Amino acid sequence: MSAPFVVVGGDAAGLSAASKCRRTDPDRDVVVFEKGQWISYAHCGTPYFVKGQVDRLEDLLSLSPAAVAERGIDLRRGHEVVGVDTDSQTVSVRADGETFEQPYNDLLIATGARAVDDPIEGSSLDRVFTLHGLDHAAAIRAFLTPPEEFAVADLGGGDALAADVVERYGAMSPPERVAVVGAGYVGVEMAEAFDAWDVDVHLFQRSERPVPGFGDAVGDAVIAALDDAGVTTHLGEEVVRLRGGAGAVDTVVCDSGSTLDVDAVLVGIGIRPNVALIEDTPIERGGSGAIATDAFGRTSVDDVYAAGDVAEMPHTVTGEATWDPLGLPANRAGRAIGATVAGDPQPVGSVAGTAMVKAFDLECGRTGILDHDRARAAGFDPVSETITAGSRSGYYPDAAETTVTLVADRATGRLLGGSIAGTDRAAVRIDTVATALGGELTVGELERQDLGYAPPFSPVWDPVLVAAKVLNGSL
């Protein structure tokens, strides 16, 4: 019998690949190594678990270990792959204090990414959190819960939960003031989560606007939404140091010299790909630092694939390799690689950076290239327009203003990207723009698309069509 398909990492990309491989070739042996206890969970749902909108940790799981076993996959939790030998086609695995060698016929590296906190001095202090896993989310929610109301069993998680850490935070008095460092996806969503617990929330961002990848119009709308909700924003303020007594954080220090007394800090300044496993191998990394792959997820070494937050993928607009760590591309790439390994080659597809974020009642979306400097670097001559239009027919109740920005290439009219913000089903409208990018539509072609119309759902001219019409006029 040939060596198995070995998968390193038991989350979105890894288990998607393992499941698809087994479905396509039921006789193929598939082994998945996961160094932790949690598998196949929704990273993006963790702020809503902290907030309390999601009751239990199990609600964030896509697959349980039992369901994985039913698919014929050999899942081994608590097994850390610590080395790869591409010459002998083996991986070194550490479990229960011992190390063994596992041969592979095909190998998928799906080790994901890790939260960044090292640029900030003092980030190892107690009551300084990141949010990159269910144990992190459970610890934060435990800390927010009054001790007399806390019970670790209420969080769920079973034997996968790091109960000792969670119980320690559950015994503490809840924080009254929390600093959130970084106003990207995690920072904005966690500001809302903390606010739901009646905490005084201070959000720090070193640039002048939150969610910078969404463009100026969306950033301005998010500022207004945060202000309306009572979140104190510190824009243009870079946190450089966290101070604390008795080992626990109590002060935030900014580069300007300003300080803020706090009871806890959430650091959400980004993530980096987990590439330590390949450092001593010939597997190549791309310009982003993530693993370089081709259209089928193959690395520079035969029979080795990479997918998810650890790997690059081609960009929909430029065709160039990019690192875009989001859930759908990870699942899609994993599924494609699983089919390829099983003998049915499938491309992993491209990524446009399509993303959504919620800031209290405000919904935001973005896709493609919004930054003009980035567009010029890719060889385009960008021009953009921003419009505001109603989300429904003006006479229909609950219509809300929706702001849309579209960017196009002046010479060809090709659509390059877009963003959107509003309170009435705004974010999902970005999918229209993403689909247009995938089809390489011009702004004029987008303007002529036959989108649905009915007063409860959209005006005759959907806000995306209005933006295309205005931008096409400029072109």
C-alpha cells in the first residue's frame, strides 16, 4: 500500500482537502495531524461568541472529531508536525513527549497563521489577549463574566477547552475599561463585543481611519458608527508599550507619549503565516512571506501542496501572487487540492480580497483594488467615484443610505475594485462587484447588468448600478 495523503493542520483548508480526497477516492488513506485540540472551527465567529450572540463553543464547529472519523479520515489531535524531509517524503511528528516519522505520498501544509503582538512591548503581560482561536475567545468571555455567574461548563468545548486558563479568568472581577489595539476586522468587531458587556472601550489605530483596506469612505462611516455607539477612538495613535504591575497590564503607552489606564488589552494588529515548518526545506516562499503555490496549490517541491492562511494565491485583478488570509479561499483551495490529490485536478481559483465587517449596525464590504498607488503599481491608471443611494425604493419603509465606491482603469474601463457601507443589507451587495471582477467586466458592462428590483429589496437603480453609472460617466 502506498503512503497516505498527509495533511498538516485540521482547520478549514486541511479538513476540506482531507474530506474531498476521501470522497473522490474512498480507498485513499488520509492522515490529518493537528497540534491542538480544536478542529474545523469558525475563526470569524469568535467575536460574536465573546459578545454572547453565540452561546457555546460547539456552535462554531463545522466538524466534530467524530464526524471526521465517520468520513474515514485518520485525525490525530495533539500531534505537532515539527519537521519535513522532502527527500525521504516523511514528516516528523511529536506527540505525548515522543517523536516519530510518518511517510507521505502527497503532503498538504495547512498550518494557518498566528496573531501578531510582538511589535508591542509588554504584550506578554497578563490580561493582554489576542483573538486567534477558541481558547482565546473562551478566556476573554470568562473574564467579562461576573465570577458569581461564571461556570466553565456553560461555555462548552468539552475536552478541547483549556479549562484551567479559562477558569482562572472566570474567577477575576470583570474589566471596566478595555483598550483594543488595531482597528481592522478583529478590532472593530471586538469593540462591539466588549461594548455589549458595558465595558468602556477605547480603540487605537495608528492610521487616521479604521479598517484601512476598505477605503476612506467606509473608514469615515465606521468612525461615525463607533462614535455613535460610545466607543472612544484614538486615531493616528500607535501603541508601542503596555505597562503593568504584578504581572498584569494596567497602562497603554502610545508613541506620542500619551497613556491610558486600562484593566485589559486586546491586540488585533494582524496575523502572519505559520511558515516555521518549511524553514529548513526547499519549499519556496513568495514575496509576502507565505508559501508560494501554483494554480493547483502545488509548491516548488513535487507532491507538496499548501493552502489556507499559510499560502499565497493569484489575485483576481492582477493575476499576481498575493496573500489574502480569509475563510472562503482557504476552504475552496483545500477542496480543490483534495480533488487533485485524488486524481481529479482542480484549480484553487483566485482571490479578490472580498471581505465584510460589521461595526455595530453598520455593514461594510470591500473587494479588488481600492488603493490607487497599488493599482498604479499593477500597471493601471485608476479613477474612482463615490456615491450615496437608497437601499430600497424611497417610498418603502426602512430604506437607508448606502455609500458605494468603485475604482476602474481609465484606459480600458475595466473594473478594479469597490467598497460599500450602509445599515440595510449593504455588505452583501459587494458580491455583485466581486462577481464583476471575476468576469473582468468594464464599468459600462457592470452598469448594464440586470439586477433584481422590488421596493422591499432595492430601488430600480441598485446602489452598485448607480455607482457604475456615475463612474462610467467620468470615464
